[in-house]
Amino acid sequence: MTGPPTLPLHRLNFDPPGPPGPVALPDGSRAWLVSRYADVRKVLTDSRFGRARLHAPDAPSLTGESGLVGSLDLMFNQDGEDHLRLRRTLRRAFTPRAVARWRPWVASIVEQRLDQLADREPPVDLVAGFTLPLPIDVISRLMGLDALSRERLRHWSEYAFSDGSHPKEEMETALTEFAAFGAALLAERRSAPGNDLTSTLVRAADDEGGVPEGQLVDLVCGLVVGGHDSTMTMLGNSLLHLLGERPDCWQRLGEDEEAAGAVAERLLHLIPLGDDRGSARHAAVDTEVGGVTIPAGSVVLADCGMANRDPDVFPPRQLDDLFAPLAAPTLSFGAGPHYCLGAWLARLELQLSLHRIAARFPGLRLAQPAEEIEWRRGSTSRSPQRITVTW
């Protein structure tokens, strides 16, 4: 899909955050924009602001919530006990301690991809050779997917995270195929369980009881595409930013893994996954936020990008120091009951990738002007189609 030129994500312009106020949605209906750090945290953590009502038949149209993201069975669109039941099936698998146990094999996948990159004659495409295949390899090993499934993941993810610009029939066909894949994967693990995460989910769902099959299918599909698409986007955008605008950081990234972790956290904080400027919620009752009463029934857009730049929390003078610790927890992974369960895995992949690629390729540099890079469109996330590099 083509469209007008767009700025790199780290150059998106964010207005200064302010008190909650009314804004217009794509269908012309009204919503409330919440943008200050404390206000966004309140909306994301307060149970009076939920997700399920956003997809009721009479709900307004929300941009970026088509495809799998708009499914009523998706865990992200559940509230209360339905949401907790699904979340309990996953929670143990993604604790910091559990993810730390994955570090050796994630590191080995990073090294394998860098070995293959080193064997090629530069210039090379960093997306095709590293930022795309790496997270697919990681999520495939974690979920226990075969090689054929990996080849189809990118196709399904484009529709699962569609921005609504894909033809309706194409969307329906792709999502039906994807759901059938998820159902077949679950059935296979029920009959022949293994040590992969899919088998763990099946066992946990059986132990929990009462998990509808449609919700379990969407849970698996969401993990499969979400587990690689967001990491691919974060890694590609981060490398473009570092190579294009912060080459002064490259040497220290390769020398110090702990410093690479600080840079990863800062880049996760500053570079959004896409153009979507608000995580939507529905107000169940009249609720005061930041001195303003948001009426019951309102759609509320919690803008994490603006909140992550709130000068009262994150001093502007620190924004340029990528190695400085954040003054407060980032909202890039959300907060509250819908906090991203994959946050620790994303941090691990980004830290290891930035550290090891800088160590292996200390002379890595862009082989094309950053302004000429084409961006992947049609999805709620946005990243470079190609990043041509040399060394």
C-alpha cells in the first residue's frame, strides 16, 4: 500500500500534554483525550474505564481497531472476570524470572542471525536479514511453530493489525485462515503436548476452566503475530534512529550490555509502534480525571506518547541522553490490568539485539539517506520496509 511520505516514528510531533478535553473520532462522534502522565495512568489503571463496551454494536468507529485487534474474543477487549481468566492462563509464562530463563536461547538466535548477516557481502538489507527474521525465530521457538507457519506469519499479521485500509473480503479471508490455524495448533497440542508455550496455554486453560474456545484461539493468534510484529517494529525503528541520528552511541552499545539495556528502555519509551495516538477506553460512570469530570458512556483516548513526554515527569533536558534511566516507568507497554504481558520478552530481545549487533559490527552505518527509506503502511504499526547498511 502506498501513501504520502511520512516522518520516521521517532520524529512524530507531540503536542504538550494538558487537561482532559474533547476531540473528534473518525466517524464524527466525540471522545475525551487524556494526555498528562498521571491522568493517562489513572485511565489505564482505574476499573471504571474498560475495553469491552468499545466494541458494542452501537459503539463509535475507532481507527486502528479492525482485524484481530477488533475481535470481541481478544483478551485485550475483555474486562473483569473474563479478562482475568484469560490473563491467568498466561501470567506465569511471562514473569521476569521466566523470561530470564529464555535469555540463553534468545541470545543464540541473535548470534545465528548475525552470523548469517556477516557471511553476506555488504550492502545488505537489515530488515530482511535481521529485524524481521529474528523475532519470528524467537516466537516460533516459543510457540512451537513449524517452518511453514513462519512463512505465513507476516501475511496474517498485516491483516491482524490492519489499519482498516485493506479490502473487506481480503480481511475476512485472511482472518478466517488465521483463526483456523490457531484452532488447529491448539488441537494438535491437546493431542500431543510439548514444552512450548502453546502446550502450556492449553494446560493452563484446562486447569482454569470456563475459557471459551474462541477466546483461546484469539489468545494464541494474538501471541503469534503480536510476539513478532511489535518486536520487529521496535528493533527496526530503533536501529534506524541509532544509525541515522545517534551514531555517537554505537561504540558504547557494543561494549556494555547493561548500557544497551538502558538505551533499549529509553527507545521503547520514546519511539511509538505506530501512528495511533491513543489507547481507547470506555467510561462506565462519571469519573473525575485531572480535575475534569468525564461523563459516563464516553470514549476516552489515553495518549501514551504524549504522556511519555510530559515535562513535569520526564525533564526535556534528559531526552537526549539515551543512557540515562527514566524518571518514571514508561507507559509504552500500558499500565494496569491490560499491561503488556510480553514487555519483558520485548526488552530482552531489544537489549540483546542492540548490544550484539553493535559488538559484531562496530562500523555499521546506513548505506542510504534516512529520508529515502520507504515505510511499511496499512498496519497499526509502522517501520522501515528496508534499511540498507554497510560496514
